[in-house]
Amino acid sequence: MDKVIVVGGPGPAVSIGNAIVQARRTHGNNVAFAGILNDDMAGKEINGFSVLGGLSDAPAFEREGYKFIFTIYKIGGQPQRIRLFDNLGVAENSLYTFVHPMAYVAPDAELAPGVVVMPHANISHGTKIGLGSLIMSNAYIGHDTQVGKHCFIAATSCTGSYVSVEDGVWIGFNATIRGRQKIGRYAAVGIGSVVVSDIPEEELWIGNPARYHKKVTDPIRY
Ligand SMILES: CC(C)(COP(=O)(O)OP(=O)(O)OC[C@H]1O[C@@H](n2cnc3c(N)ncnc32)[C@H](O)[C@@H]1OP(=O)(O)O)[C@@H](O)C(=O)NCCC(=O)NCCS
């Protein structure tokens, strides 16, 4: 039985924790959700789940055989978020790759360590998802698409085929990316936006058709 700790807070950590619990209860997956690591809530609970410690406790849990999923996410500040991940100090083979049993992953798709694929998500043939990327519920990813490391692909978004999504990209709810586009490193796409051209690095684009809105490092309202 794999014992999994999710690093994060209210939001994706709790959603993913619940999906792991449900996968075991309803589908018999051989995985147990052990709890959360969160620097601000150590010793408390988040949505009924125990916070086992802070991020610096990860190596001690790793020595006890726990596996990890990293869910801290942001639109701006992706380098800081990725630094938190790097500072966890756990080996790649201690990252847990979780595919919910109600998701579809094509047999030849490749998922790196720490990837999460939530219920009803679709990963089409020839597609590769990089280390620690989160593919949330109902997100669709077309064929022969490359998703980099540490990306957040929100629920119900649709990413076409032959798309190149670079490291640390953030795609909002219900956004659509036309095939063959390139979404630059740390770029972000707002809710419901329709992307029909390439997005340069570190830019937040919104609207239909999506246009430059601001740098991801500028203040935003979540
Ligand atoms: C784009 C976003 C980050 C907000 O950025 P912001 O700079 O704080 O934007 P504001 O809310 O101040 O809005 C600025 C303008 O952009 C518009 N706008 C904001 N988001 C938009 C979107 N996704 N599409 C089109 N227009 C948008 C606003 O209506 C406003 O227009 P106005 O100036 O004519 O009034 C946010 O709207 C968004 O899309 N968040 C993603 C949420 C999400 O997917 N969460 C998933 C978490 S699990």
C-alpha cells in the first residue's frame, strides 16, 4: 500500500486528497492518503485532513517510506513555487504519480513522477506530462502535446494537439488552447480564454481571442 502525503493547502491539496481517498474506497486503489504538509497549519486540520508538519519535515517522512504530491500553485510567482518544491529535498522516486481511475490516459502517453490526473481528465495519445504537473478534473489534453514540469492545468480546460506547454505554465478554468500553439515558460491563461496564438514567457493572457493582459508577476485578483 502506498502512503501519500500531499504538500499544499485548502484547494488542490484537499481536492487531490479526497480523490485519493475516493479512489481507494470506491475503486480499490492500493493507496492511502496520509495527510498534508503545510508550513502555516502544522498540527491542525484542513477540511478534516491532518496537517502532519511543515515542508521541512518531508525528508523525515520520506525515510519512513511516504510518497509525495506537491500542489502549491500560483499564477504569478511560479519560480518561488518551484523553489519550494526543489527545497523539499525528496528524491524523484519519492514523488507519487496519481491517476484517478475515472480519468483516461492513452496507453502511450507518458506521465513523469508527481503528476496528478484527476477524475474525467483526458490525456490523449503521444502526449507527455512533465514532473509534478497537475491535470485537474475534466481537463482535456489533445494528442502529441508536451506539457512541461510544474504546470497547473485547471478543471474543464481544453488544450489542443501538438501544443507545447513549457515549464510552470498555469491554465485557468475552461480556457481553450488551439492546436500547435506554444505557451511560454511561467505564462498564464485566464478563465474561459481562447488562445489562438503563441504566448511568450511570463505573460498572462485573457479573453476571446486571448490577448496580452499583464506580466504574471504583476498583482492579480485570484
Ligand atoms: C485573469 C485573472 C487572473 C484576473 O487578473 P486581474 O488582472 O486581477 O484582472 P481583474 O479581475 O482586475 O480584471 C481586469 C479586467 O479584465 C477582465 N477579465 C478578468 N479575467 C478575465 C478573463 N478570464 N477573460 C476576460 N476578461 C477578463 C475583467 O472583467 C476586467 O475588465 P474591465 O477592466 O473591463 O473591468 C482572473 O480573472 C482569472 O482568470 N483567474 C483564473 C481563475 C482560475 O482559473 N482558477 C482555477 C483555480 S483551481
